[in-house]
Amino acid sequence: MKKLSFALVGAAALALAACGGKGDDAAGDNVADNYDAAADNLDAAADNASGAEADALENQADALREEGKDKEEAIDEADVNAANVNAM
């Protein structure tokens, strides 16, 4: 069972490395750009709103940008980790 688990983890790591693993940030940047675009749309909607609704939209935009940054970082870290697996 341990050998099978080890083989599955190894195969998954190789598959992950094959689909990225180049150490570039393009995939993460694309995700962050998409989140920024969605946040920009919320900001535009907030400009057309007033009061509590505008504040809520701006807060949602800020949250989206933060989530995009977090996802970008996670993707970049996964890419770097995949490159390290290939080096072994």
C-alpha cells in the first residue's frame, strides 16, 4: 500500500510539473489580472451607486483584489514547488 501511495504521489507531482513548472509567473499573473478586472467592474458600479451600496461594492472589489493576489501567490508557489520536484 505504501508503494502504491508513493507511486501515486510521484505521478501526481510529475503531472503537475509537466503542466507548468517553468518557474514563470504567467499563470498566476493571468489569474490576478482577471480578479483585478472583476474588481474594476465593481469599482465602476460603486461609482454609480451611493451610500452603503457604494461602500459594499468597494469592499467587495478590495476583497476580490486580495483574493486574486493570494491565488496568484499560491499558483506561483505551486509552480516553484513543481520545479523543485523535477530537479530531484
